[in-house]
Amino acid sequence: MCRNIKTLANFEPPATDAEVHASALQFVRKLSGTTKPSRANELAFERAVEKVEAAARELIDSLLINATPKNRELEAEKAKARSAKRFGT
């Protein structure tokens, strides 16, 4: 799994379309091995991002989760603390 793809399910507020798109883009970049496709592959790349984005949104919206939604700000603070501990910043 690509480290830049974040968990988007079970958050309050829910994942935005921009977050889902960013995750889809990262996933397609990882699969294709490139951050920017050539002109010849641009259409296929964009089509793949659209399809992955749609599938991700459908999955997130249809998951039945019994756990209490996570607080986005609190989870971001925890991630920053882990990063600071890991990298000593």
C-alpha cells in the first residue's frame, strides 16, 4: 500500500471528493509507476483515476461501520506526533 494513501472511511466529517480524488490519483500513480503520464498515455491515466475514484467513493459510502466515527483533527494531531517522534522534529 502506498504510504500517501490515507484511510478515508469512518471519519467525521466524511471524506471530501477532493480527498477521494487525491487517493485515487496516488493509487493510479503507484500502479503505473509514474507521477505524470506521457501524452500518449494521458487519456488512459485520467480514465483510470476516474474509475478508481468512483469505486472508492462507492465503497466508502456503502460501508456499514458500527464504530464511532473518528475525529479528523484528533487523528491528524496523532499522525503529527508519530511523525515528530519518528523523525525527531
